[in-house]
Amino acid sequence: MVDVSDARRSSAPDPRAALIVSNSGQPLSKVEARARVWREMEMRGVGRFPGIAGRIPNFVGAERAALQLQRLRAWREARAVKISPDAAQLPVRRLALREGKVVYMPVPRLRIIECFLELDPGRLGKRALQAASVRGAERLGRSIGIESMPPIDLIVCGAVAVNARGARVGKGGGFSDLEYGLLVEAGRVGSGTLIVTTVHPVQVLPQAIEMRRHDIPVDVVATADGLMSIRPDFPRPGGLYREELAPDRIAEVPVIERLLREGA
């Protein structure tokens, strides 16, 4: 387990709190978890542009949640970080670039072979912060294949819902899980690579949530109120589970198609 001992006590949810199950006695399905979070965020008015439902929601307090990451030793020591392209993590990308970290941002839907954009503040100079947005990254970033990436020191993923057992629910596309599996296959991440997310407290559910073997759990949840460090109850994916990849997903993601062809 990566050292997160400096994620000191805060007003963030207690990871030791008992989790509850749904009325059926089963963990919440991903569909149920998403619906609860999207509805609650709408009711409380804590969402931001470009909206909530159907996406990783941007949220009020995202900047303060990003700043909480500075308390993590793993963040302070990280040089190469993978950060999701979601609007909720824009403050994290800006923070990383300000601190001189090289950011690797996945191309939406991994639609090309060189499926990451490298944002290197050493190369970008004064334009570095412009590259933090999706449009800025596409304009200023350098397209790079996974085989050309360095080992990743820390991952910041987007989330719709999380809980105190480390369960994470995305918006339903499965691309964060695919990205992780590809990076494992390429030897760019391992069991010691910290996985972090930034969310609004409403997104931290007290219920148990279903997790499948290809789903990535989180080690740390950052909100505007503080850090919640977790010992996930779920194993990390060991790579890509080829038998679970639908033909249309393989055809949609060229890097997976190439990997399967080369491994045939």
C-alpha cells in the first residue's frame, strides 16, 4: 500500500464507517449509484457547467478538492501523472502543470493509436496552463503512444460515485478502467501506483456499491473538506480481460485492436 500517512484527519467522511446495503439487501448497482448522485447534486445545486446527468459531474469546490492533493506525499513526489480529461479534474491538471509535473491525459474514447496527450510544462513554458483544458491539450499537447510513456507515479480519475471501501463508479463508458488495464499491460503502472479522485461530498455514498474485476478502486478520495485515505476491499485489475471485451469496443479502440493482434 502506498504511504498516505500524511492524509491527516479532516472533516471528510470516515472510511471506517459501516456501509449499508440497499433495501434489497444487495449493494447498489452502478446505475442506481449514478442516479442517486446525479439527482442529489441537482437537488442541492452543487453542479457546474457543463452539467451533471450523464457525465462525470463538475462540482462546486473542485478547486479546493484539488488543493487537498498537495497534502499527499505521493502527489508531492510525483513527476509523471495521469489525469482524466473531465471538467471536474481541470483544477487538478492546472495544479499539476503549475508544479512542473508532466501530465498524461487520455484522448477522448482512446480513438487513436497514440491515445495519450503529453503535457510537459518544461516544453510548453508560458503556455502550460492553457494546455490544462481539453481544447488546450488537443492544441498544445504531444500525442504519444503508451509504449513511449514513462512509468506513471500517480493517477487522478474522475468519478460519479465512490464509497469508503474504495468502490468507484464512472459515467458508464468504462474508459478509465480500459486505460488502467492498458497501462498495466505496458508496465507503466503497478500495484504501488496511487489512484486518487476528487469529488463533492455528495458523491461519497454510504451504501455498498457493486464492483467487477475490471473496475479500478480508489486509494484516496479528496473533497473540499479534506482527504479520505482508504484500504480498498477490491483487487485492482491485472490488465485487460480480453474475454470481456465486446467486439464493438475492440473495433472502437485502435490500441486494443493492435494489442490483441500482436498477442495472437
